[in-house]
Amino acid sequence: SLRVLRPLRTARALRLVTGLDSLRILVNTIFKAFRLVANVLLLCFFFFYVFGIIAMQLFQGTLHTRCRINGTAEEIAIDVANISNMDPAYVNWDDLSNATLMPGFWVGPHPSDRPLCSLFGGGNDVCPDGLVCVEDGRFPNPSILNFDNIGNGLLTVFQCSTMEGWT
């Protein structure tokens, strides 16, 4: 039957463009402006790509490592009543009271001191004495905003350029 041709009925609206001079001028202006905006978008994408590659070279994988007391997850005592308020990657000795044993929790040195570190060493990314740099697979912002690959890097640079989520 003719059900296949029904979407073509929307083409009738295009006859208005040829019939009204002011609408034709408006549509032509939009198409001309689109070409100029496309050039600006291409330039922005180029800068995002360059900064994404630079950030990937500098920060790839570094946001997943933390300084820990030892290199393995410990079975420690934590307050079961407040377990919903705790992040397993960031349980501290100061948080432990009225406790039961919970496996697989990291113990940080102090609530205000959860330093990032580099597995490659050097620079300011070295753990203090008594702590070990381990990759715990956790990212402070649990989303795709990181520099582990170029796609995530482009999204992160774009978010930084728009300042979205900074407040």
C-alpha cells in the first residue's frame, strides 16, 4: 500500500520556502551561517584534540593510583552503621569505631591526605615514607572524565572548556 510514501508528505512544507521570499532569504542565510560556524567548530575540535593528546601523555592512568599503607586490601574494622556514607577506597583509621570486620577496604593515612601518586616515580608524585603507591582502580570522579584514552580526553577537555560541573 502507500504507507511507505506517507513521510514524503512532509515535503509539502518545503514548497513554502520557494513561495515566500522572506522565508527563502532566511533559509539561505542559515545555510551560509552554517558554513562559517562549521569552520569555527572544526578549529575548536582541533584544539580539543591537541590538548587531549597532550593531557593523555601527561595524565594517562595517573588518576587511578593512590598512596596506601600497604599494597594490598586489608580486612579492617569499620562502623557498619555508617557504611553507606563511606567510600571503600577512602576508609581511614579515624573513621573506625563500633566496628565489625569488612574485607577489601583500603586504609588511608588521614582523611585530608589522600595523595595521588605515580607508579613511574619522579617529580612530586612520590608517596611519603611508610606508604606505597598502588593502582586501586578507583577514580575520584567515577565517570568517563579522565585522560586514559583520546575519547575520554576529548570529553574531559570539552567539559573543562565549558566549565560544566565546576560549582
